Amino acid sequence: MRIEEEIKLDYSDVLFRPKRSTLKSRKQVDLTRKYQFRHSNFVWEGVPIIASNMDGVGEIEVAKKLYEHKLMTALTKQHVIKDLKELVKNKSIYNFISLSCGTSNESYKRLNQIINKYPSIKFICIDVANGYSENFSSFVSDVRKKHPKKTIIAGNVVTADMTQELVLSGADIVKVGIGPGSVCTTRIQTGVGYPQLSAVIECADAAHGLGAHIIADGGCTCPGDVAKAFGGGADFVMLGGLLAGHKEGGGNIVNDNGKDYIEFYGSSSEEANKKHYGGLADYRSSEGKKVKILLRGALDETIRDILGGIRSSCTYVGASTLKQLSKCTTFIRVNNQYNDTFGKI
């Protein structure tokens, strides 16, 4: 047993230090990024925010709406060929959706069926809760051999060593985060995790040294946290809870005291396992929870709110582009984020 004494930080532990800026307006801030990926060599351009491949978020209608803003969507693992028929009529959306799979034979078979039908889809997201097994690295390597031209996202991990391992196994983009999500209970059930901001900073450094990229996945509670993830070096930020509760995500709507709510649950929750796999296996426990989110209406307003917050962060630190944000970032450690006299935001 050993204890690491170095302090690790979450988004709530820091604030941006404002700096003198020559920007006159938020309108001047350019949030688009252009990346060329290490293995696929594919060149992508857009706003690097990704809807998580969770039920109620990684859905077809969400993908359509996010595409209007040049944002990406990682579709849920359960989508099949017929689900995508309408979506892929717009050929340009191929660059803004990712297919998802786990490491099971059934999941991988479904992925390959979709790719064979729609070979122009560029991204594959190999998504497991624990990216630290040797089996997972081997699986990533096998997918790379079978699909050499696809851009592969793989995770989740939270440390530099496994980020490098996945990159060298064939991942173009490593998904970073264990347990920070709003409906994830991994840290409670297992005691495993890593403060998300430090994980992002350390994994980004490791990936960038190999010419690869990372996604900060989970832990963002507000637009300011999304900006902090980018400030910490994330190339993409993946959002679940911030994009949940909208009509585009579908889901079960329940009425409580005259108000409409949408049920939202974690991918490793009992609800998700019942829906997709017939229940939890005897040797497993749930690592997610179900919540009710007040119906938030259309997704458009939430997207504009998030992007507006990031633009404002950039103006405070003098970054005219999202690319410059990490270079302009100085974080200060704090004990308190904001004044909650009238309740938490």
C-alpha cells in the first residue's frame, strides 16, 4: 500500500485568473478547432463538444440538433442500422457522429454491421467503465487493425500511463474520467476515481506528447466547468447530465405535482442493465443511479448557454480562439466557487 501526497484538483477546486484582454466582444471568440488524428490521419473541424453515449443523450434527434451547431454526438451502443437510416441522409453529418461499442462480441458485431452499411462514418467510440485491463488494450489494437482509417475513441482511464498505452494500442482519442458523472456511482461503490481536472491535465500532457488527443468525460456541472476542462488541456469535452432532460433525448416523462420530469440514469445503473441486458449479472453491482430532471424543453437554448459561457471565459483570459484558451489559462485554487445565499445554482 502507498499514499500519493500530491494534491489533485477537481473543477470545483479552481477558478480562472482573469487577465488583461484586447477582445471587445464575445462575438470575436472562435470556438472551432481543427484536428488531425494520429492513426486515422482524418482531419476534423468543428466545435469540440460531444454528447455522451448515454440513454437520453446519445440519441438521433440530439445528434441532429448538435450538428446544427457543429457539435458531435456519440450515439448509444444500442443503435442499429435501421435507426440511422434517416440521420445519415445528410452526408455531412458523418463527421459529427460516433458509433459506440463495448468489448462484447454482440456489441462489436452490431458496430461492424453499421460500418459495413455506412462506411463513411468516421468515428468509433470503444467505451468501457474500466479501461485498465490488458484485454481492453488488446481489443483496441484489434479494432485498429480491422478499421485502420477510422478515428478511434477509447476509454475510460484517468492516468498518463494508460493514456499512452491506449494511444500506442491504436486510439486516436482517449476518453478521460472515472466516476465524476452526475449519475455515476463508481466512486461510491468501488472507492476508485481521480479528481477530474488533474486527470485531464495529466492525460492531456501524455496524449499530446504522442500526437494524440483526449476527451474530458464527466464532471461538468455548468458551462464554467466545460471551459475549465478546455483550459486544462482537453481537446474535446463530453457532456451527459448538462444535455439531459430535453425533448430531443426522448426518455420516460413522469408528472409529479403538475410538473413534467424526464428520467435519466447512468450507463452502469440497474435501470440501464435491465433495459439493455435483462438485468445485472449475479457478480455485478450497479454503478449508476436514476434521477428525475425537470423537463428543460428544446436543446437549442442549453447549447447556446454552454457555448456563450465558454466564449465569456475566453474573453476574461484574453483568448480569441478556443485553441488559445489553455495557453492563456492560469488556475487559482479556491475554497469557494460562488455566493450561494439564495441557494445553489
